[in-house]
Amino acid sequence: MAEFNQELDASGLNCPLPILRAKKSLSAMGAGEVLHIISTDPGSVKDFEAFAKQTGNELLESREDSGKFHFLMKKS
């Protein structure tokens, strides 16, 4: 896994909460910084892909590991 500046554990939260929390975290971060998001909601895979397209933030990584979904998002 690549390096990241901040981690957000959204485990147990359902859509749209992981996205809303990520949006809030990203807004406090500087351009080029990377947020690692952990989610247990399978719907978050498509949500974060759409979120990246809509916001211009870059989704560097999206993977599943033991029922948890990990995303690396780089602030634009």
C-alpha cells in the first residue's frame, strides 16, 4: 500500500456516510495529500469511483481485504 497522510475508518457506516466523512477529511487536507479510507459497505466501491470523478480527486487505489474495502484518495 502506498503512503498516506491521514486515515479515515468508516467501518460499520453505510452510504452515504463514508463519502461524507471522506469529503470532510479531504477538505481539511492540502493538495497532493493522500487519504486512506476503510469501509465495510460494498456499495462504497462504486461510490468512491463516482466521488473521484465528480470532485476531481484522484482515486489511487481501491481494494478489498477480508471484507473491508480500502481506498487511497489523493486531494487535487
